[in-house]
Amino acid sequence: MLTHLQIRDFAIIDAVELELRGGLTVLTGETGAGKSILVDALQLLAGGRAGAEVVRHGAERAEVCATFDLAQAPAALKQWLEGQSIGAEGELTVRRVVAGDGRSRAYLNGQSVPVQLLREAGDILIDIHGQHEFQSLTRSAAQRELLDGYGSLTTLTGQVGIAHRVWLGLLNRTLELETQARDRDAKLELLRYQVQELHALGLADGELESITEERARRSHSGRLAQGTQAALTQLYEDETASAHAGVSRALQALKGLASLDAKLGAVLPLLEQASIHIREGARELERYGETLDVDAARQDTVERRLAAIEELARKHRVPPAQLAARGQELQGELAALERADVDLAVLREELTTALESYRTQAQALSHKRTLAARALAKDISARMQTLGMSGGRFEADVAQNGNADPAQHGIDQIEFRVSANPGQPPRALSKVASGGELSRLSLAVQVSCAAREMRCMVFDEVDAGIGGAVAEIVGRELRTLGEVGQVLCVMHLPQVASQAHHHLRVTKLTDGRTTRTTLTELTAADRVEELARMLGGIEVTARAREHARDMLSSVAQAPQTPAVTSTSGADVMPARTASASGDTVKQRRPPLTKGR
């Protein structure tokens, strides 16, 4: 519910600040006074288009700010705010600023948001009806929501939405696997060939390092044999000049001298150990030399083995050392691809089951929508007879599109159709209803659907093209709608204005150089004067005043229409009058007529 509205430097408004309550609030005033400017400001808050022309002449920017009480806000709004990470503790402040160059900024609870998000919030918060661009009744989605709300089908619609998301997730996974399976046969053949090729290579753990060392050794076998033999000769085989012979001779000489000086005895063990180490080293060299046989066949085998390993590594674009790991990787891919048929078959079964579940729930929703559509059509057609469209007929068409892909909202296409005049076939609402008819038809629909969660509803010149008894009936319908929510209405007829819970008068003031608009909340006495002006014209007569009192009295004495939900529709607004100059004037105001 809209509780506070502040407008600054918007069109011809200097500054206006209003405290609003539930119920029916009417705005009246002379033609051209600027009554529709308030509607334009609300349209701006709802995400409407903005340009430099909305900024008051001489001002730098226009600003519209509104506060909404979220105590009875639709669940869709609370979920939307949570989804956008916008904190809202009981109320939501919506602000729109338009600079002199036409650029605008939007804020929700002080958080800057794109205009698109403001528009989404506005669609939930405010419903504007009239001869303007925001005519939600002509939108297919709005018609579907109205029908579901009228038939209390929101829970079932949510279940259909969940079933749709489950189906869509399985469908996307199935399409992904099917895309992979298009070239599955070719890929399977390639993988099998690659795995078989690596398996045929039979590369053992550590074999690459071992064979690489063997190739290096065999490639230098001649040089290794020559060097090994030279070392062996120097160490052991040269009987006269080898290291072993020299150590042996030194050992014999010292043994004879050790008997003369005991200190030399400590050297003897060292020489003995040296002799032993030289002899052992010589034996190892002999054994090594025996392994350096020049085997051309073995050399060729080693070279071919290494060449095969390196060629396969290049083919798979990996270093030879990673060839074994590549083989394991390909083996895993092959196993997964061979299982793909089974996985895809299971997934297709799940997709079929999900689709059947969706269609079952969607069919149940469609059946209940059809029943609700008949009741809604009967209800609205009856109301049309009293709203200046005698002989008119309303239809809510529910058409199934069973061949189309599942949609989140079900399998139905909802279309509201109307015949405003007898003898004409019903046609789409947007094609046959004039602005005034659309406003009155919107009123009939909203009253019929009053049991659903209510938004702040705005009707601009809903009384256009009607008068007399029809106007009084329109006023009663608006009052009934105000009993369960909040209705703001710009109007010209006293029959409608007399039904209001709250009454604002719009006045345009000019000093010849500047023009301003003021909004004044009317007291009970002021209401009599305003209704008398609307009844009598320029000169307000005593008879017009008496007629105005009778109209207000009849409203006060009329029994209240039972409301689905009790609201504060009869609460008195705070005593505040906001002028175009920004001054706030305190007024003494007696309570409005009892029995509202």
C-alpha cells in the first residue's frame, strides 16, 4: 500500500508531499488543473519512460519518491526483493530522479537499480488503469495472473513451474549428451585405435629410462672399452708398472723395516687395504669390459624401440615420459563413451517421466482454469451491464497448446475477449475496447478478483463517457474495491467522488509568470463545496450544496459492502496540505462522514 508520496519539480508541480491511506481516494479539480500529473508521477515510479520534458522549467531535476507499506505486500514482491538482494524491513522506498538532460536514476530502499528492475517492481506495486500506456489488462501475462488469482490457482501454478524446471534441466542434459553422441561412432573408433596402439607398445614402468641408458652406453661402447682396458692395465695388469705391483713392493719393503721401528707398523694395514681395493676395482673393470661386447643386432633393437616410443609420443603430443599416463587417460575416455548409450537411455527415460508429470499437472491446471474462466466471464459480464456497457459480454478464453514445448506457466494461452455492444462477436480486449471502456472493464475485473492480493490501483478518468446512475454504480464499485485495498482515482463526476473515503482537490495557480499546482485534502465541509462545484458549475448555488450534502449523506447511510479483507480504508488522512511552493499548511479537519 502506498503510504507516502513526495513530488518535486515535476511538470508544473514545485513540491507536493502526501500521506496516503487505504480505501478510495479521489482527485478532482477543474479541467487542466493537473490532476493527471499525479498519475504521470506514479507511472514514472513504476518504470515509465522519462525525458527532460518532465522537469519543471527552471529546475535542475525532477524527483518522485514513494513509500510502500509491505505488511500486506504480495508474496511475489517479497520473493522478488530477496532475489535482488534488496533489504526491506516492513516498507519499501521507491525513488526516481530525472535530470535536466533527460537521464534518470532509480533507487529501491536507497540502492541504485536499473530502470528495468524498477519496472519489474512497479508491475507488482502499482496497477495503473486508464487511457495511458500502462494498461496491464491487455497483457497476456497479466490476464493469466488475474485468472489464476480469481480461481485460487497460485499453488498449482507454482507446482507446474517446478515440474517445468525439472523437465527443462533433464532436457538440457539430454541435448548435451546427444550432441556428444552425434560423432560418437567416429570418436569411439579413434579412441579404440589409440588405446590398442598404446597397449601394443607395451611400455613397462621404468623401461624408458633403462633403454635410454642402454642406447647411450652402446653408442659409445668402443671408447668405453678402450678406456676401461687402459685403466685396468694401469691398475693391475702391467706387472712392472701397475698400481697393484707398486703397492705390493712398498708393502714388502716396509714389513722388513717395521721390525726396526714399531711406528712403521701403523702404515702396513693401510697399504694392505689399498692393495685389496685396487684388486677389487680391477675385477669390476674386467666384468664391465665383458659387457661391452659390440652386438649390432641389440643396438638396432634398442634404437628401433626408442624410435617407436618417441614417434607415439609425438603423435599424442606428449613427452615420452608421459606416454603411460596418456594411455590411462584415453582408456578412461573410452570407458565413459562406451557407457554413454546406457546413460543417455536412462536420461531419456527420466525426461519422458518428467514430461508426463508436467503434462499431468498442466492438464489439471488447465481444467481448473477453464472452470475459473467461466465463472469469471459470468461475473464480469454481469458487472458490465451496470457499468455503462449494457448488452456487453466478456469471455476468458483458455486454449491449450499441447504441441508446444512446456512453459513455466502451463500449456494454456489465456485471452480476454469482450463485446462492448450487443450483436458483435467478442474480440481481443486490446482491439475492441476504447480507453473509457477499458478503464471500466478493468474496474469490473479488479472488483471480481478482489479476493486476490491487492496492489495500489490507480484509475485515470474511469468515469469518462458515463453519467447519471451508471456513474453512481461506478463509484460504488470503486468504493467496494477500496474496502479491500487502496484505490486512487482521477475523476470528474460528483456521483463517483461522493463515494470516496478520502478526497483531494487539485488547483492550478498562476501569477502571470509562473504556474503551480497544489493538492489539498478536503474536510467534510470542503467536500460539500467541491461536489457542489462539480454539480453546479461556475456559480455554486444553495441547491447544489444541498444536493451535495444529500449525496454524501446517502453514501454514509448505505450499508457497507462485505469485504474479503479488512483494511484501514476508512482511516482519516493526516491533516496536511502540500502546495506547489513546498509549504505545508496545517488544517483543522473534522472527521469524515460516519459509516464510510
